[in-house]
Amino acid sequence: PVADAAGMTEADIQRAGEIFRACWRNLDEAVKAAQGRVLRKDSDGRGRHLEKMLRHVLQGHRLYLSELGAETSQATDGSPQARLRAIRPVTIQALRKAAKGKLGSARARGGSWSARYFVRRAAWHILDHAWEIEDRIE
């Protein structure tokens, strides 16, 4: 949408941070509820165990940050859950910089997403998998 190209005010950036915090809180709650539980597979017998799902969310989030034009580390230390917690402040900092035009050109860095699109897409991805976890708990 055309609105994706619009700039973000400080209030918009704050609201985006609140949206991310709510998404992460939902993911954390889903993960906590799934600890030690079996996750149901889909009708084709496919499915991912919890750790694999969290690795997918992390990999996707790193990709989304790169589309914003932010650099991310490929740290492999710690659990996927710990690495997801560590990427949260990076996300907010990158969003703030991108919204204020301080990341440089996203296209020059290899990214192509506006700050507004990044928020929508990244928040959706976090929630999509939080809900998937909730739905698959047996």
C-alpha cells in the first residue's frame, strides 16, 4: 500500500515498539504453554517441533531485518528462545534508525522494505507462529 512509504513519527515508532512487545509476549506465552507438551502434526503428518519452529522465526526475523537494511549477527550461541530474546532490542533500534532514515538506503544495503512494511510483516510472522504453536499443543 501507498501508506507503507509514509514516514513514521516518534509516536508511530513507539506504537510499533508496543506492537512488537505484544507479539513477543504472545510468542513467549505460547512457548511456555508448549514446554514439555507434544505438538500435533497437520493432516499430512507434517509439523515442526518447538525448537525448530523457534529457529524458523529467528531466521525469518533476521531476513526481515536485512530487508529493512539492518545488519544482524548470525550468532549461534544459546537456545533459539534466547537468541530471539537477544534480537528484540536490535529490532527496535533498527526500526528506529530506519524510520528516521539513519540506516542509509535499505536498497543500498540489500534491503527493500520500508519501516512500516517491516513492522507489519515481522509482527505477522511472530504472531503466526505463536498461534501455530498454540493450535498444535495436544
